[in-house]
Amino acid sequence: MALSGLDIFKLLPKTNCGECNLPTCLAFAMKLAGGQAKLEDCPYVSDEAKAALADAAAPPIRGIVVGKGDKQFKIGEELVLFRHEKRFINPTVMGVRVSDTMSDDELSAAVEKTKSNSWERVGQRLEVKLLAVKCESCDAGKFKSCLESVRGMCDLAIMPMTEDPEIMKAAIDVIADLNPLLYCATAENIDSMGALAKEKGLPLVIKGNGLSSLAELSEKAAALDLKDLVLDPGTRNLKDTFEALTAIRRAALISKFKPFGFPTIALPCEETDDIFFEGASAAVYIAKYADIVVLSSPEAWIHYPLQVEIQNIYTDPQKPMAVDSKIYEIGSPGPDSPLLVTTNFSLTYFIVSGEIEASKVDSWLGIVDSEGQSVLTAWAAGKFVPETIAKFINTSGIAEKINHRKLIIPGYVAQISGELDEELPEWEILIGPREAADIPVYLRNYVSAGS
């Protein structure tokens, strides 16, 4: 029986310390009862209380770990339907499907392209982490050989795909120590597939034929004491998959329906032969609410925008992405190098610093604390104004590192140059370009003019 908020409150330390980011222990207890907080957010709860609150503290969607090493990932543990309520926890993982019927060259090329899908964006690493290896040959030996090849070529998490328990057993012999995600158990093979997963302690995808059969299959898996499950509703078109993923998340979070309290997987690679529609479907499933999305193509052009979508959705909306406020050295600047200034919004910093690097002009870049807001937003909010910029320049120590007194400000806030002149009377305020893409030309002209 689920504990009420008052039942949980009685077991809490009642310090009202606020370290859980809530004002009182009672507020924390209510959030915990509603599945909108985690017990570990309270640093003072006793071991006895942890034991008593184990069920109440468990997230409504179980957390599942797949893979080993650097490409290991965790999915699930989500607490809210909408990111503005709190934030989403574990980002959607992108995967690529390959087949044991591919030639050695085709397989090698697909794996290499999948491995290369890794990008640095605003200080975060975006990458594909899962390789789904499908048995289309119906040959256990060939499937096993394919998995051996894949294992030797990459360190990605692996999802062997077959509904034949004997073939899956051969796969497990090769990759069990890599903590693969087994795909999949169905109503027909749940006993044997479940036994394999339980014996090796591996996570298992259960595949239904719609929501009703998926719920029945999940209940049967629970009866077999299988805990690390991933749900595939078995739908294979955009409308039905979208509706199923949404219904599963709502049932788990709102209705606390335990059979659906697990992460989900979507396979647009099995829904269409149109790669563009496949990518569009993947974008929908990332938003609502797939934990794993598997594509048929390893091409970067389809994966990169989806990775950016994931990054945007899983960024905490209540905590702006910001870099430290300080003077950054771009290249190897000296006493005569130009000095630019902008805000500490991460995207602004990485775009501006990237354009400065592209210019090949060693520069100083001053980052003013704007509470993670972009230039125009920060200016409108009074966070990137002459007084703030002047205080930053005067306290940054940059005056001791350069011989000149010239400060380049973003062109979008050219209107503040007059007031900034008054705040920094010893400095010459220069108006930089409005668009970051124009920075390289501006800096090269700056240097050639001897400014």
C-alpha cells in the first residue's frame, strides 16, 4: 500500500533545512508521495527511514542501466510529464540497427559511421550509444559471429535482436559481460527469454501487440521476478506508436500503473522505408516519450539534429545553461590582442569563441554574468548593461594584461556604447558585428588596421 504524504513526513528528520530545494520537510514528503522527488534529495534521512520508505521513494518509472564503460547509459526514472514541471532526467538514447546478413564491409562501414556520430555542442558530448544487431539470417552461428565482429569493432552498448531463445542464448555467450539489452520477449517466448535474462542479470525488452497485451506481458514478467524491463508496445506506425508511448508514460506517472512503470523503446527503423519520414517519426518519439529510439541509418545528417533535439528537451528549463564569468583566452593572446565581451549563455559563448578561433586572431573574451541569458535577452532584463559590463572589466584584471584600452561589444547592443563610455572613461568602446558569423572578418580587419 502506498504511503501518504503525512505517513512519509513522520519518517523524515523534520529539520526543514531546505537542502532538498523545498522549503519544508512536509513539502518534500508531499512531493515524494506524488513521485515528484527522490529520497536521496534529503541528506539527513536515516537508514531506518530509507528502508521503510523504499517503495514510496522508488521512481514511478524504473531506472535501467545498459552497456558497460564509457558508452553505458541509464534510462527511465522520469518523474513528470512536462519538463517545465521539474525536468526530464535521463536523455533519450539513439541507436542504429545493423543486420547479420550484411557483408563484412557493409557491417564495418555501418559500425564505423555509428561510432563517428559524436559531437561537442555547448560543452556537452552528443553521441550515438547503442548498436542494435538484428538476426535476419535465422542462423545462430552467423548471428554469434556477427556479434563477435561488432564487439571487436566498437565499445557501443549492444542490443541483440531475435525472438528465438536458442539464437539469443548463442548471442549471450558472446556479449553477456557487456550488459546488453536483450530484444525481445513476447507472449510466446516470455518464459524462456525471461529465464535467459534472469540467469545473466540482463535487461530485457518485452514486446506487446498493443497496450493490453503489453500490460499482461509486463505482469507476467513481474511474476517471473524480472525487474529490468524495457517496453515495446509493438505498434509499427507513427500514430499508434505516438499514442502508445504517451499512454504508457501517463499511466506510469499519473495512475501509478506498475506494469507500465518501465522505460520505453521505439523503432522507427521498422515502421517505414522512407528515411526522411523515419527521421521525422524519431523526432516525435523523442519528444513523446521514448527512452530509446533506433534508426536504420548511421548517417550523421539524420542523427545530429535529433541529438540537438534531445539536448534541448533534457536541458533543465529552470537552470539556464551558463559558463563561468571570467576572461577567456582564445588562442594565445598577448598584450596587444583584441578584447571582446559578451554574455555567459553557453550557446553564446561557444558560438562566439568558435568564430574567434576560426578567425585565427588570438583574442581575449570577457564573459559577463548575465544569469545564462543571451545578449538581447540579458540587455532587456538589465543583466547586460553598462554598469554590469564596467564592473566586470574593472574587477577582471584584464587591464593588467593588455597595453590598450579598447573594448569590443556586440553589435546588437550598440546603443549602450555612449553610457559605457561614461562608465569606462579610459576605454574606447568599439562596436562589433551583430552576427557571430561576421566576427572572423571583423577581427582580421581589426588586426590589419592596427586598431
